[in-house]
Amino acid sequence: QVQLVESGGGLVQPGDSLRVSCAASGRTFSSDAMGWFRQAPGKEREFAATISWNGGSTYYSDSVKGRFTISRDNTKNTVYLQMNSLKPEDTAVYYCAASATTRWANSSPTIYNYWGQGTQVTVSS
């Protein structure tokens, strides 16, 4: 059974840092593009960050660029999202996703075949 399991979410204050992780199992994801998406209350799911199969290419949404860093460890089948200088507007459920159809970083949710259940990140004072 293919699974993506996010962890590391929580409640933090504005300006704090947090790292969320996504552990994949059930198949090898080392050839897959991976992505992080987020969904805030009352809003549609939106793209946050993506990384190519070997980590050589990364892309970010304008809203997180310069503050968030996506990375991966293929030996552990795990992808990470390091979030710095967090803002209240970063509050959302964060989902990781894997694409079995492309190796290359891609911001479109339609190319991702596998999704995790999400982890809540709340930024509040």
C-alpha cells in the first residue's frame, strides 16, 4: 500500500521556524517529483513548493519564496519543508504529494498521483 505520511506540524508564533516531513512507503519515490501544497480554512488548496527527483531543481510560490526550503533524502524516502519567518497567513493544512509521471519539479496539482493526509500548521501569537 502506497502511503505518504506528513509529520512535524504544530502551533508556533509569528517569526518562528518549523520543519515538516513526509515519509513515503509502499514504493520507491526516488524517481518522482515531490511537492508541498497547503490549504487554509475556507480557501482552495494551493501550491507551495516542489522538487525534482534528484533535488537539482526547486520552485516555490511567491508567497513562500525566500522563507521556505524544500529538500529530500532519497535514501530515507522522505521530503522536507523547512519553514522560516512564519506568518499568520501561513496557517494551513500542509500536504505532500508525489508524481509517478514526472521526475521534474512541477507546481500543478494534477500531475501528482499520491497525496498524504496533511499536517496542521498554525501560526499565531
